[in-house]
Amino acid sequence: MARPKRQEERRSQLVAAAQRAIALHGPDGARLNRVAEEAGLTSGAVLYYYPDIDELMFEANRAGMERFYEGRVRMLEGLPDDPVARLVALIDSGLPSGSDDTEVRLLCELGGSAGRNPLMASLLTTLYDRQVGMYQVVLEQGAARGLFALAQPTLVIARNLVALEDAYGYRIVAKHPTLDRAAAAELLREYARLATGHALTS
């Protein structure tokens, strides 16, 4: 009875190892031997759990993207029904924790390969569009309740917010000397204040 659970745990560990390998070597350089090295296993052991290495790469990419959509949706569901608080929380949750944030480094690497990898391009496009839709819902709720005086259509504001998350996230993992997480979050909030006409304080 315990074996399926151990297999699930091992597969999760391999997904994390594949993410680290992609972040270090890029999608094209994350070979089987490098994933095995990150996991502390032999290549044969990796193939035991993932006979198709492409499946492992797909799972690593999908899991890295889950944080910025599914994870944030769950976060919103746990918050009070307050568009202001939800907008602030969305902004704060869309940035890397720091320059060593593996999942954001992974997304940066995937972005660099999207032009030559249609699958990665499709995954990243889907992620972007879902995040935009998530912001739109919160913006529309705030406008409907008279909390936000929107300066632009919700689609424009939402697209700009997600694009700013991506741009500042890249700068953070690239170790920009004067742009850390706190500074980037404030820059995002400043744009959101202009776009919503709200001070974004609870």
C-alpha cells in the first residue's frame, strides 16, 4: 500500500530536479544526465519513474507555471470578498521571492526558448492569458462596486500588470542592483493606483 505513495513522492522530487536543471541549463540543456545529477540518482533510476523524458520535462514546466495561476486562484478564494485587498495580493504574489527563485528562473528560461519551441510558446501564452483574466475579474468587481475608477479598459490594465510582473521578475532574478522584490512591488502598485484611481490601502 505504501509503494504508490513513495512513487508519487519520487516523481515529485524528479519534477523539482528537472525544474532546477532547466533553470541552470535552459530547456535545451536539461538532458537526462543533468536531471539525474540534480536528483542525486542514476539516469536509469530517472527513466524508471519517467520512461518518457519528454513527459518529465512537460510536468516540470507545467508545475512551474501552476504557481502563477492555479496557486493564485486558490489564494484569492481564501481572501475576503474585497477587490482592493485582492488586487494588492495579486500584485504581491506575481513576483519572485528573490534572485534565487527557481520557478521564476525556470519561466525566464522557457521564455527564451519559446520562439523555437511551439509547445513552450503555447504554455506560456496560456499562462499569460489566464493571469490577465484573473486580474480582469478583480478589476471588474472593483469597478462594479464603485471602488475603482478605471483609467483604461480592464483588458489593457490587466495585460500591463502581467507584463510588468514578467519584466520586473526577470530583473529580480537577473540580480539588478537597485530593483529588488519590494521595489518592484511598489512600482506595480503605483501603476495600479494610476489605473484604478485607488490608493490601494485597505
